[in-house]
Amino acid sequence: MSRTLFNLKRGSSLTDFLTLMLHFIASIGRLTLLFLETTGKLGIFVGNIFRQLVSPPYPWSQLWRQVIEIGYLSLPVVGLTALFSGMVLALQSYTGFSRFSAEGAIATVVVLSMTRELGPVLAGLMVAGRIGASIAAEIATMRVTEQIDALTMLSTNPVKYLVLPRVIAGITMLPVLVLIADIIGVFGGYLVSTLKLGFSQGTYLTQTLKHLKADDVISGLIKASAFGFIITLMGCYTGFHAKRGAQGVGSATTNAVVAGSILILICNYILTSLLFDK
């Protein structure tokens, strides 16, 4: 009798284990299919954007509005982020380099870190939080309220009217924001180094200009253009494919910010490997 119960428990445990494994494999399959489906939709969406890019006429009024929204109105938050990042970078560099009597390298570290990495990445993340969410919420609301369907009924291509101006503005305006952020960030490091740490103003500026090369600035601007494309693309894509209802708008907004931020970090590593791996 006990042996029979043991065999039943053993068989039941084996069945439960196999069932658990089947559920695990099925979940992996569902995630794989979802990933492939999303990748395919995104690829089609990008192809449609480029097709509209070479098909005039263009909605210039919408493009100008997005230039103001993405570029000019994002300047305060990007400038403040860059200023305090440069100031903190100078303080932390001094704390570390003072242990090795290498305080003279602070100017070099600040200018290279801001132009190569911190300027593009921090500006991209801040714009992703501000503009990516705004784009996704706006387009998702239009999707939910059937305004996009109304544009199609009026023979207006929604991709050209809604998506293309935002993508072009993101690609062109984010490098401008990053260039301004680089200047403000380096200025923040200059303020802390000269007013708080006691560095000579002339020496600090000389070291900054001595080690700054055009390639450092250009590489940051290349990253900025790629980040601008990612931010606007994910905002438009998630908004375009938002589900019905207020919950769909919220999900689209969240997905735009999260996906844009993660893709910015991934793209930053890839571009850094390509631009600086010698």
C-alpha cells in the first residue's frame, strides 16, 4: 500500500514538473513571437517614415512647431542638467585625483566627459522623459479619439503629418541641445574649479582647449542625432499603436519613455565602440 502511494506521488511530481517545463517553454515562445512581431511592425513603421521623407510636399508648419517644442522648450531642463552635472563632475574628479596628486587633469576629464558621454546621454534621457512622453500621449490620444482615422478619411497621410515632422525635428534639434549642454557643462566645471577648488582661470581654460579635439564634439553630435531619432521614433510608434481607452494612452506613454531610455543606453554603447574603439 505504501509503495503504491509512493509511485502515485512520484508520478504526480513528474507530471507537475513536465507541466511546469511546458509552461516555461510556452512563455519563452510567446515572448519570442511578441518580440518578432514588434520588431516587424517597427521595421515597417520606419520604412514608411523614410518613404514619406522622399515624397514631397512636407508639412512645414508642423515641422516648425515641433522644432520649437523639441528644441527651444527643452533647453531649460537640458541646460540645468548639464550645469549641475559639470559641477558635480569637477568635484568628484578632484576628490579622486587629489589622492594621486593629479588635480591638473580635472579640466581634461570634465571637457572630454561632457562632450563624449555625459552631454549626449543626459540630454537624450531628459528629452526622452519630456518629449517622448509628450509625443506618445498626444498621438495615442488621437488614436483613441479616432482623429488619426479622420486624417486618413480626409486623404491626409498620418505618418507624414504627425510622425515625419517630429522625427526630423528630433534628429536636427537634439544635436543643438547637446552642443549647448556641452558648453554649459564645461562652464559648470569651470565655475567649481576656479571659485571653490582654487584653480587658476587661465590654466583651467588652457588645459580645456589643449585637450579638446573636434572629433570629441562631433562624436557627441552624432550620438545626439541617433538619440533624437530613437526618442521621436519610439514616441510616435507607441502612440500610433496605442490600445483603446485611457489605459492605452498611459501604457503608450510609459512604454515610450522606458523603451527610448533603454535604446539610448544601448545605442550609446554601440556608437562608442564604433567611434572610439581603435
